[in-house]
Amino acid sequence: MKGQSRLDQIMEFLKSHNLVTVEQLVEAITASPATIRRDLIKLDEQGVISRTHGGVTLNRFIPSQPTTNEKQQRNLLEKQAIAEMAALCVHPGDAVILDAGTTTLELARRLTHLPLRVITSDLHIALFLSEFKQIEVTIIGGRIDDSSQSCIGDHGRQLLQKIYPDIAFISCNSWSLEKGITTPTEDKSALKFDLAAHAGRRILLADSSKYGSYSLFCAMPLSQLTGIITDSALPPAVVEALGQLPCTLQLAESPAPRLR
């Protein structure tokens, strides 16, 4: 097979898969591991792919924050499974930080039976939980980000720097072993850092489709977390690499879609 034709095949395969291993490419393209590795080096030098621990993906730089509406129905079953598992980490009487996001909103829907103190930057979460008398809700305040309908800025950061919650659930649009949790803006990066800084437990809630993508600003490396809850679609090599971190990795099995 000619080199360019093989590169095109690799690109087509990557477009339909989030993260793939060299072994998967060898099987799909029917080329030797050495040939595939040389092709990947060439594509990496061209800037069209990202090589991460355990696999390779298309270059998935995220320059701006997706809106809440854009994220609402993406990977919904995975988000619900992650939220179900995360809810088991919360105990009656806990002070809980919920980062802004659609996965943390799914978690909020599973905490309504518990007496809690919840601190959040997310307007949707705050309004939803305010309906339940046994939950004391604090919104951190500050300027509202119109893409996520959440609070950002120094006002909220000052509050977060003064509290010591039992557990913080962090969400994100991009994460990887190499780059950690990243955000498109410095404001969001600083806020995420403060959301987690003083928490007894710091747990990332992120589905596997976001793994391997990245934005400009690093909020925190994965090594600063005490736990990661994601879905079971991560490649085995990535699961193995994440398992070496000094935090607990939990994989939630999402239910199969219902047939109508």
C-alpha cells in the first residue's frame, strides 16, 4: 500500500474513534507495527494528531467553552452512569462542591434525598437543589459566564479559598494523563483549582469522549485528585496508565440504550 493511501486510512479510522492504540491501527490498516509507528510520527510532525500515553487521537484542541445546550445530550447514558457511581461517595451531612457541568447536574439529581450543604458555581444546579428543604445551597457568585451559565471571577474564588468542604466534584471538557484537566480560559482554570484546593476528597467526573482532548490552560494535574470516575469505554492501555496514579479510578458501566 502506498504511504499516502495508508495515512488517509489512518486518518479515516481516527475520525470514527476517540482514542486508538497502535495495535488497533495495525489490525485495521493491515500494516506492521513499525510502519504504523513511522506513519504516526509523520502525522504528529504535521500537527494533525496527538500522541498520548496508551494511544493516539486526532489533534483535539478545544479553543472555547461549549455551551450547556450543546453538551446536554452528548454521551447522556455515560454521564448518568458516572453520576450514579459518584452519588455513592456522598454521605448525609457532607459539605459538597459541585462544579458547573451537565455531569454534575446529573449528580445533583441523585442527591436530593440527603441532608447536605452544597456549594456550586452552576446556576442550573443551584436553582434545582434550592427546591429541596434539607439541602442548604450556596452559589459562589461573581460574573456569569454566558456559555455555561455559571459563576466565574475573583468574587467566587475568594469564597472558595475560605471553605473546607468534605468533597469536591470537578467536571471538565478536556482531560488527559499528560496535560491534566484543562480549560479554554485562565478564569475557568483558576476557579477549578480553587473548587478543589481545600476539599477533603477531590473527584473528577468526566466521560471517556473527553479524554485526550485539551485546552490552553491547565487547572490541575490528575495527580492532585483523590479519585476519577469515568465510563468503561477508555482503551485498556489508558486504564492501566491511569491506574498508576495516586488516586482511585472507577469505571461506570453505562446501560445499553432502550429499544423503542
